[in-house]
Amino acid sequence: MRTYLKTEKTREIKKEVSIDYELSSLCSKIEDKPTILKLKEYPTVKAVVGLCGNRDSLAKGVGTTKEELIFKISKSMDKQSELSILDNAPFLENKIDKPDIIKHIPVPIFYREKERRYFSSSIIIVKNKETGIQNMSFHRMMYIGDNKFSIRITPRHLYELFNKESGDLEVAIVIGVHPAVELAAATSYTPDFDELKFASTLLGGLNVTKVGNLFVPSESEIVLHGRITKKLAEEGPFVDLTGTTDIEREQNVFECDTLYYRNEPYFRVIIPGGLEHRILMGVPQEPRMYKIISNTIPTTKNVCLTEGGCCWLHGVVSIKKRKEGDGKNAILAALAAHPSMKRVVVVDEDIDIFNPLDVEWAITTRFQPDNDLVIIPGARGSSLDPSSDLEKHTTSKWGLDATKPLDKDGKLFDKVELPLKLKKEDYLE
């Protein structure tokens, strides 16, 4: 992360902020750009927000552009680079056994609902004992005192590995890593997919250091080594992807045996329901969507889950239209490719799918509801959508074919280009 911050244009907030409410409220307004903040309660710790707050920043972190990001991810997922193992690491500078966590590193209060303290950027690393393959994934963690947290575990790979154990499961939890490692941790693929090796491919190499029986990124700011136990504790309420309140649940308890952290560590903040949360959830879905949609429409150009749609419920697909009906077929393929999505707009390749103004312009000038609207009632939807039938988990889905008709003069639907293509940077100081 520190290497990335040195290469990226990073701003610093000089005024100290409190970890209770003030930090989250401020970070929610500045998460569009990498930003470093000073903390009132922790003079030797700085908070970092905005590593993945926009597609340009995230793409730059893995050496590409936002337009090429899903292709870089897809290509990197097909091969996993080996890790470079180091005996030493900066996070070993400080080691505390059976720590009272909050005395050493911040655990912010994000929202006033029951004043719960949370880690929102915690990445859990665990090993499959049968295969030796590690798994890495994001999980929110609610502080319940001393060295203990209740962890939200959804039915995915960590859930499966934990349920295979008769007792405790050894895990390492890292906070403060390169955005490429965060992107890898947010990617859910197959059980034999090693997200750390995927991150190594994205970065062109990754150093790791062994903690217990697990390998963690050597440049991690904070590492907690311990166990997920069979004990249960209340977790929630907290804020989910849509920015709405999640329910309270009984979740398993993590006990930290050893805390490691760098001298003057950077504490990573991700605002629940904010831009970074959305982008990290949505972007890893797009390569899979592109592949599935391309099976139906081989001329598919790009795919985007929109920030306004929480990078989960709304999407845009760009195609090169060759035959009438391609737009509608793309709608059906897109809704099948990402079952949580409930609205998709299909546009021509001249439309910038990452620009909501351009997409709305296409709808305005190329879409007629009586001919170009597809509605699918009673489909399986996302539990994150509060407007859906939460008991049946069904929703109505819709697609908008905002592509140009082929039986009319295409020039009627084209934007008129200005005579010169100039760069504003050449004129602005």
C-alpha cells in the first residue's frame, strides 16, 4: 500500500479526526481519491481511504486503464504467479500476544445504530488443509472486547472451510495492503483459486511472509493471527452494500492470539455502502459477466456494474450491433450472467458505459419503451435489494435496449463531433 501511495497522487488531511463518527463521516466525502488522515486517539497511526474509490485509481493500481480493467483481470485469473517468500516483514516490528486490540489499533464506530465498533477492511486468509491452497476474502468484524470479534461469514469458501473443522480454524487477518491485493480478495472464483497468487499476477510479483501456517503479504500494515472459534456472539446491525441497515445475527467469534503491526501503521478504512465497497464488490463480477454475455453476443465490447446501482443491481453492456434483436439478446444474457442484477442497459460501442451522462443520453435518443423495454417479473433477485420480495427473494427485472435501429439512417442517432480533437490539459495551467 505504501508503494502505491508514493506513486499515486495522494492528499493528506492535516486536521486530526476522531475514530468515532467523525472518521466515517469525513471519509464518505473524500473516498474518491487516495487520502491520508491523522487520528486524534492514535497519534502514531494514520488512516487511509480512497485506494479503490474510482475505476481509474483501481485500474492504475494494477497497471491498466478502466476500459481495459476487466480484460486485465480476466487474463490474470487464467494464470497464478508464484509468491516470493521472505523471512522478514515490516509488520513484524511490533508483536503483542493476547492483545487488547483497541489499545493498539483503531476500531471505528461508523454509524450510531447501537454504536458498534467495526473493522470494515479486514481480509481473512485461511488454508484448505486438504489441498494446501489458501483462500483470501473480505469479512466485516465487530469488536466485542479485548482480543475478540464476531465475524460476518457468508456461505462461500471461508464458510465451507470453517464448517469442515471440528474445532477452531487458524486464520490470519490483514488490514492495509496494496489495492491489487484488495481486488484479489474481493474476487470469488473456484475453491482451488489462490487469491494471493492472483494478486501476484496482477502486480507482476508479490512478497509474502509466513505467520503460523499461513502466508500473508509482507507489506501488510496490520496482521492479526488467531482462530475462528465455534463460539457465537451477536453481530450487527451494520450497513450493507446498498447503504441500508443489515439485520443482527449470531456469528462466530474470532480470537486474536497475536497482533502484529508496522511502526506508525496505516489503518485502512472502507466506508460500508460507500464507493469503495461498491467498486470492490462489483468489478470482480464484470469479467465473468463479459464472458457469459459474449457467448450470446460475440461482438460484446465491455461491461460495467454502475456505481449508482451499487455496482450490483444495475449494469450497462456495450455491443457492436449487427442484427436487430442483438440488444434484447444481450439483455437476457446479462441478467443471466449476474443474477443479482435487476436492470441492464444495452448501448452501442460509441457510448462511454462508465459515464452515466452518456448512458442516459443513449436512453434519451435511442430508446422507445413500447419497442425496446424488456420486463421479467418474478425472477430470482438479490437479498440486498430492499424493494424485492424478501421472503421469496424474487424481483422484477428489466432491460433497456438503447441501441440504434439498423433499419434507419444511423446518422440520425450520432452525436455531431466538433472539428478539432483537443486536450484541455494543453490549455489549462
